[in-house]
Amino acid sequence: MVRELVMPKLGLTMTEGVLAEWRVSPGQPFRSGDVLLVVETDKIASEVEADSDGVLIETTIPAGETVAVGTPIARWSADGAGAAPAPEPAEAPAAKPAPTPVAANARPLPAPVRSNGERILSTPLARRRAEGLGVDLTTLAGSGPRGRIKVADVEAAAQTRPTPQPAPQPAPPAPKIETSAGERSKPTALQATVARRLTAAKRDVPHFYLAAEAEVTELAALRDRLNADTESGLPRISMTHLVLAAVGRALAAMPEMDRVWDDEPSGGAILALGRGDIGMAVDTPRGLVAPVLRGAAALPLDRLAAEAASLTRRARDGRLTEEDFQGGAVTVSNAGMHNVTYMSSIINPGQSSILGVGSVRPVFRPDEAGAPVLRRELGLVLSADHRLFDGVTALAFLNRIIAGLERPLRLLRAP
């Protein structure tokens, strides 16, 4: 039996992936557990394994293309049936038109309809081929089951139609004047996927932003005292760990912030997660990624620091799995080491808020008597999804985070 291999869905929020590499060639047998292909999302590269023995008959999508989840990408057989036979000496076949390249962001074209509203049965590949060759599907009779139009029907029609007469050429446009020198380069398929997903998140999610400062003189002193104990064998505590702990405590106190908006066909739904997971932005050689720290809202500070450090090492070594990106309604993105006061971040696709953390700044503020007092302040910006939260709820969450940072001994207590 000949079967189709489709682009797998490797995560809850995955809608498309880059077919980065085929590991099996057409006609090559494979066994259960062999890696068939490598798929890249904007988060990670994953090897897709075969779940049974078989033979790859043909690939319908080449490596390097961006493919929607569920799109057929190859045909295979458990017993080799349907595999192309060995070529026999024969007269050279007539040359076929060169295949039309598919753009990296191409999606299956909708099925066409006739003037009377009747749907024209055709394969997605035939529709794409017809668009590239300029063939009108309404003029074709398909050779497939129930008259379904196949790629061969489209290519045959393209070869037999009369050669169009060249249209009169318009006058050449005026030459363009280059105003500046520069070098253009095509983004990688992964870069293009990241760009599309972030553009969609910024366009489709109604962001609003709340900015405030936390006075962290006591927090920094506590961090220094904890790290001065070098003989305890406990992990070193960073500012990121303390912010993660404060966000976790706030999330435990306000579980209504642990929700996301699910864009389902019926108009959307609110999904309550309730696990206290927190995303953590990590800068890696491959780019910025945000793996999820499991159950961060319930972790003691030392354990949180140890697990966050382990997650950071695996991210920078390229050893994260797709499971590391599942879940979480909020992410912490700390750019304080890069000399920035405030950072308004784009909410990660599939989440509902993100906390941008700036650098610690020395500033003078008036005390109750009006005298200047030197303070150390941390700039915070909470980006939130207005479909789920109003300003009052999001501000209450941000103020709980600030309270945890300004009274840091609370972070040492068990959640």
C-alpha cells in the first residue's frame, strides 16, 4: 500500500516548518527508527524518525522549503509497491516544462470553482503547477478518480495549447537612480519563518505595555551575599534567577495570568494552563530562543537557579528538544547586560505576556523630606495580550513582581 508522509506537527503552536534536510533518498529502504528528514521551526531543529519499515517512493517537497503542517511531502510503501522501476533503454522522452519554483512561504492554493459554484477536483500540486504554467483548470478534464485533475493533466495541457502571440512591449521605464550602495541577501528559510511568526504575533495579538521601576539595592545586596558563600556548593544566583523567582511567586498568587488565547476556528477560546511554567529568553549562537522552565512558580530559589542554568547550557549547546518549548503563558527576557533602560518585547507566539528587563541604573530620587537619595532601579516593561487582560489585572501582576524584587527575602521562602 502506497502511503503519504505529511509535515508533522511537532508542537502545540506549530503551523509550519522548514524541511531542512532529507536523510533518505527516493527508492531507498528504511527501517523503523531511522531518521527520514530534519524539520526546523523558529525554535528548534528536530529529526523525524520512521515508525515502521518501508521504502521511500518519491519526495514531493524539496529540502529548504517552508511547509504547512499536514501537507504531503513524500510517498512511501511498506513493501516497496509503487516504487519507480529501473529505467529501460528506450527512446528519450519529450522534454517536459521545467518545474516552477515554489516560494518559501507558499501554502496550498484553494480549490478553484466553476462559474456555477461547482468545486473543481484537483490535487494541491496540480493547482500550484497550473498557477506556475498559466493553465486554466476550468478548461481541463481530469484523469484521476471522479475526474480529479492531476499534475500530468496540467502539464499535458500546457504542452498542447497554442503558442501565444507576443504582446506589444511597452516603452522601457526610466532608469532607476540608486540613492545608496548596499548588498542584498536572501534570508535563510529559518530566518524567514521567524520573521513571519513574529510579524503575525505583532499584527494579530493586541499588545499593550506597562512600564515601571523596581528599587533593587536590597536585591543586589542579597544576591552578593548568597554568592559569597562559595563553600556551600549551591548554584550561583543571577539577577535573571531572582526575576524568574519574583515572576513565579506573582504567577502563583495570580493564576489568572497563567492563561493563553487559543485561535481555534470557532472564534477563539481561553486556555487555562495552571502549571506555573515560565519561558526564559536565552541568547545562543543560533539566535534568541525561549525554552520553558517547568513549574517555576513552585520552585525554591536554589533549585530554580540550578534548573535555569541547566536549561541555558542546553540551549547554547543546541541540545534542546521540542518539549522544552511547550507550555508557559509568560516569558522573561532580560537584556540588562546590554545597557538598556527599558525593553518593550513582542509576545512569543502561543503565549500571553512577556516581561522585558532592563539594566540596573543608579538614579537620584527624592525622599519623604524632598532630599535626593541615590537608588538602584531596574526598568521593567510588561507586554500583555489585551484579549485576555485589562490594564488593571496586568498592572496588579507587574506590581506583585516589583514587590517581590523590592522585598527579596520573600523569594527565599518556599513558594
